[in-house]
Amino acid sequence: MILLSFDIEEFDVPREHGVDYPLEEGMKVSAEGTNTILNILRKHNVKATFFCTVNFAQNAPEIMEKIISEGHEVASHGVDHFNPKETDFAKSKEILEEITNTRIAGYRQPRMFPVKDEEIKRVGYVYNSSLNPAFIPGRYMNLNTPRTYFKKDGVIQIPASVTPLLRFPLFWLSLHNLPEKAYHMLVRRTLKRDGYFTTYFHPWEFYELKDHPEFKIPFIIKRNSGRKMAERLDNLIEMLEGHRFVTYSEFIESTF
């Protein structure tokens, strides 16, 4: 099974690099990227899970309607992507359920940072996808955590896929920078070993970041962004044809 997911958030990467970037402009970037993603998924008739911030959902209601009407799952990605708070677990679930009129079953912390599992369970989430079980200097040090899905404190944990031996991360940044053939090979090997594959992307990756030096974004992030990233996502899905694409909730229903 293939679990594609997208962190649908306001574009705040420039702020991480000291650039004052308003929410309104960040929303324009993310809205454009999300529409590109939806077009690719529609082309291949595959479903995915969209982890949305409240900021995005409140400022892009027409896109949220499109995500739901096209059969994708909406999960929570907090309230404000740049300034996450502990109260966001409950607040984001409540607001997103009101906006979408659907049950919000899953949570992913902004930037895949650690969360309190007892709080995730307390507010009623079924699953948590806030773990990248890899070592990435300056970001993640998770070599002692389970590499594949597991249950903790009554909550199902669905980590991002990493390779079986070296735990090489197969997330968005890898598809930007590895040769496509190499990335596809690692995905196939991981899928064969684990029986499923899950990864995540962001809408701003599908925006022409290289055309905006004022964002002060590192080369490894903006490399192969925009049209090239859309082509890479399209090629990845095409490579995985023949496998079943499911939402996170569908995966849980068929696994547990």
C-alpha cells in the first residue's frame, strides 16, 4: 500500500531564514502548490492524506472543499505552523472538524517535532504521524525509535518511511536532491521489505522557489522545485502504479 501525504500549511520557510514574510503572501504560494498537487492526484486517480493547519483551512475554504470532494482525507497539522502550541492538538481538531464537517482522525506536528502522546490520545486522535525515524543533523535524532508503524499509549504511530538498513529518509527533501532512479530504487526496496510506503511533501515545493532569491532558501530545498517537482511527483506515482494508494485512515482500517 502507498500512503501519500501532504503538509498543507502557510508558506513560512522564509521566516525560518530571517525574512519577514506575511501570512497573506505565504497563503498564495501554498494555494498554488496545493492546486498543482490536486491536479496530479486527479490525473492518476489516487487518494492521499492532507495534514492541514487551521491557518490554511480558514484562508483557503475553496481548496479545502476541493480536497474533500475529491475523496482525500483531511488530518490536523496544528493551528499556526510557525508558532505551534500545546493547545493546538485540541484546538486544531475542533476547528478543522467544524470547517470540513468530517471527523479528524490524525495529527502531525509542524516540522515533525515531538509531541505528547497522552495529549494526542486525550483529545481523540486515532493516529499520530509526527515521527521521521532517521538521523538528520540539526533536525531529527530518532535512530532508537521503531522504523515502521506501531502503537503507543493507545495511539497508532505512522512514521515516515526510511530505508531498512541505514534508515535513509525517503521524505520530500530526498526526492528533491537524489537522482530519480536512485530514489525510486530505494522506495521499491523499502516497499518490498515493509509492505507499505509512506512519505510527505509540502505545497510550496511545487512553487518556483528558485525565482525568488529574496526568500533566502537553501539550495537543497529549492533544487528541483516548482515544475520540476511536479514532474517528479507525477513520475513517482506512475512508478508505483499497480500498488494500492490509500489514506492513512484507510490504512489503519485494513491493518488493525
